[in-house]
Amino acid sequence: MPVLYKERNLRTGRSESAGRWLLLPLLGIMSTGLAMTASAQLLETAGRQGKIKGTGAVSSISGASGGGLTPWATLGTYASDGQQGVNIFQSQASVDDYSLDVVGGAFNYDDRVEIAYAKHDFEIEAAGLHIRQDKISARYKLHGDIIYGNAPQITIGVEHGRLRDKAVARAVGAEHTAGTDFIISAGKVWLDGIANRSTLLNVNVRYGESNQFGILGYGGDVSGNKFTTEVAAAMFLTRSIAIGGEFRQKGDYLSALNEDHARDLFIAWFPNKHLSVTGAWIDLGDIAGATDQRGYYISLQATL
């Protein structure tokens, strides 16, 4: 039996923990969101956020702009040429036997460079064991614009992860407890897309060898193709609500543990340019011996 697998129990404790996590942020949204809405028009007329609402996307689990599971070619915040922008976020993914809490933020300079940070806290709930990881990413817009012109926006980036808690990664046979992925992204929004709605398509090619997003270290005893593909699509139902899905192909570098591809279906709400709320159904497949790990993902982002 794989070393991390436990029987699916403590579900009541997990539900209570998830409820406590969600209560405080949602209460905060009610007050903070009203204040942000009231000030949004003043800040926008000051010229600090020049792009169309929603084009900054949301925060991925690496902290970079994108969806939940993957970064996109977009750059975070609404900063345009000659401007800077900052966002902060908090996210939680919860599946049958595990949960992942993420906090972080990103800085956008000149709509050209994005620097992002995310702190991961992964919990094996039945064992009460935590695995913490730091993620830092840097991305550069190489060509094009996500909306304007015919060419897609092309972004290149690096994503470095380093485990704080290394024992589990070593126990399952990971080769390293830190690693770096290299990513090239191409994305485009068509304002008059499917059903005359704004529609986005994004494709990533990633080179790396992370095990379960780096939570179980990097590399292992199985050599395989280090190039993987990620695809995302989204459509705005209104100017404030978008729906879509993501698919993230993953490598399988540990002979002791099977690793499946990941996917999600999401809905994102942008009440203004300063706040977004994202909810998703996620399917992460097998994780560390526990099969069919499905559940929810929620993320709150504030853009300054």
C-alpha cells in the first residue's frame, strides 16, 4: 500500500475546517467588496488600471496570472504600458483526502514583466501531516496583446518551487526537493467570440519534472517526457461573470505512485477591477495512492 494513503475519515473535521476557512473571507468580501466598488470608479479615472475588466485573469496556484490550475499568457493586475500593479490572493483546494491552502501575490511592471509568489500548505487530512512549499515565478510578455491585433499574446516564464518540508518527497523517491519549470504561453481573447461573447483560449507548453505540483518533490526514478501541455478556455457570460475549464497534463516520474492529469470547470466573478471571486470543481485523479481525488477550489483576489 502506498506510503501516504489513509482511509477516508475525519470528514466531519475537514468540513468544519473548510467552513471556518471560508467564513472569514466571505464576511470580509461583504464589507471590503462594498468599499472597493465605491472607490473603483475614482481609481479607474485616475488611470491606474487601463485594461478591460477581467483581462488580468485570476491568480493560479503558482501565484501567476491565469486560472486556478495553470498560468495563462495574461499578466496579473490591470496595469498597462507605463504603469505598475499589485494583487494579493488566498485560495483553497479541497478533495476527498487532501487539501491545499495557498496565499500569495503578484507584481506587474509596465504590462511587460510579472513577478509572483505563492506559499503552499498541503495537508494529508487523515494523518494531520502538512507539506509546505514556496513558489516564485517570473514571466515576460514577449509578443502580441491578449485582446488587440491578430497575433496572440505570447509570454515566457520560469516557475521555481522549494519544499520546506522535505521528508515525504524523499520517502516516495523524489530526486530533488526543489525544481524549476520553464513555460511558454500563447493566449488570445476574441471580443466577438462564441455566441457573440468574449472568449479566451490559452495553450501552455511546460518543461519540468514536478511531482504533484512540486508537493512531492521534483523528478524521480522514472525517466519520461518532461514536456507537458496545458489548455484553458473561458467565455464571459456577462461583463462580470466568466465560465471555463482547464486541463493540465502532468508527468509521471515516481514508479511507486501514479500521477494523473488534472482538470477543472470554473466560474469567476469580477464585480469590479479590484476584486474577483473564483469557484471551481476540480478533478486531480490519483494523488499519492489515494484514487479519484475530486472536490472544490475557491479563490479570492484583491487587485490594488
